[in-house]
Amino acid sequence: MKVGTTNPEARNLINFLHVQARTNKTKIWKSVANYLSKTKRSRIAVNVGKLVRLTSDGETVVVPGKVLGSGLIDHKLFVAASNFSPKARNKIEAAGGKCIGLYELVKKNPKGSNIKMIR
């Protein structure tokens, strides 16, 4: 029995991250791909409140899963994730931050420098 995601879009993203990790010799993209390929029960979900506690103003953060809207945000963050709840997206953008997809972050920063992964 096959373990992991069966969603074709998610599988394409995982394959893309593995290729980028090999091409750029970067461990962060391999780590993100491994977290995304876990079973549905083991996938990551991070609340906005946790992002605020673990970051400072203007940081770039990658979440290998979904960002949820529980908590308050008081500083600007650039957050990349595979999925955002509408409430989380609204809170991050209202604080002056930006929500982007993982493809966009990898293309913008292929080496993965100055990125904090929160899980």
C-alpha cells in the first residue's frame, strides 16, 4: 500500500522541491518535501499565533503544510505554505505581510537562505 499524498498537484510540488534540493544542494527544500509527503494524519498545521511567537518583524517563513488563523499578529511576515485558511491570509496581509506559495518562494530564493521553517 502506498503511503503519502495522492493529490497530483501536491505530488508535483514534492517532486519539484526534491529536484530543487538536488540542483541547488539545499537541505531546506528536501526537508519541506519530506514533511509534505507525509500521510494526511501527520501533516503540519500551524496557527498564526505560533508564527508570531517564533519570528520577528520582516522574516521569511516556510510552513510545510497549512497555516490556520488562530491568534493575533502584530508584525510583518512573509509566509510561504502549501495552503492558507482565509482567516490566516487576511490576518497576515492586514499586518503588512505577504502570503505566497512554495513554488514562488523557491523561484525567488532557490538557495533557501535566510528562511526559517516552522512546523
